[in-house]
Amino acid sequence: MLALRLPPDIEARLEELAKRTGRSKSFYARQAIIEHLDDLEDIYLAEKRLEELRREESDSVPLAELVTRHGVEN
């Protein structure tokens, strides 16, 4: 269970959307949280990978090496 306090203008927008679409406010709040969590997780993973690259702790292979290794040309 999660309770949220929203600014009145956001609450009004959410209420109006729910009325127009026949869905609940909870549905839209849940969808927004899920999508935002996905984005945040992607950002944090990218930042972690970037730090690993900077510390040379990554097993990445430069693109030029892959092209040479696999004989791929433009």
C-alpha cells in the first residue's frame, strides 16, 4: 500500500484523466511509477557501466576491434 500527496493541480489532472478514460487514478499512478522506475534503473545502470569503463574495470571491446575481428565493413 502506498499513499501519495499530490499538488492540487496534478491531482486535478489525474482526476480528469481518470474520468475521461474510465480508468482509476491508481491505474495511472501505478503506470507512471513503473515507467519512471524503468527509466531510473536504466540511468543508474548506465552510470555504473560508465564508471567501470573509466576505471578500466570493464570487459568492453572497442568498435574498431570488433569490425576488424569480424570483417564487417560499412
